[in-house]
Amino acid sequence: MSKNPHAGGSLDDFLREEGIYEEVVSEATKEFIAWQLQQKMTEQVISKSEMARRIGTSRAQLDRLLDPNNTSVQLNTLMRAADAVGRRLRVELV
């Protein structure tokens, strides 16, 4: 019987061994931020058109921002979007 080399290890360790840690964390983070923005927009009854106006961008750019699969969003856009729903974006090195 062969022993599983990953038994007892963490998910982070496994993802690093597979060489996909950064990609997975990036995608999960973007998906969570997009979800949070959509939740705040719904709670505050903010339409996509109004949200785009508040952050000074196009509706198409807002759709990309809210798309959980689109990870190429600029930090300043995320900061403006957070501000538009009365929140702050906090980024830190850990």
C-alpha cells in the first residue's frame, strides 16, 4: 500500500507543490471581492449604471470588475469601487 505524500500537509503546501498557489489565491481573492461589491450594491440598491458613474468608469469596465473570472483589475479601480459603496479596500503583506 502506497502512502499519500500529501497526507497531513496543508492545502497551501499542496498548491505550492503543484505550482498553482499564486494563481488560485489570486482568483479566489478576486472572486470574493467581486461578490462583496455585488452584495453591497444590492444592499444599497445601486444599479450597475450608477456604480459605474460613481467610480468614474464605463459599464463594460464595471462588468469586468464584477466578473469573478477576470483577475486583471487595477488596484485603483478596486479602491474607487470600495469607496463607492462606503467601504475601504485593505491590502497587506503577510
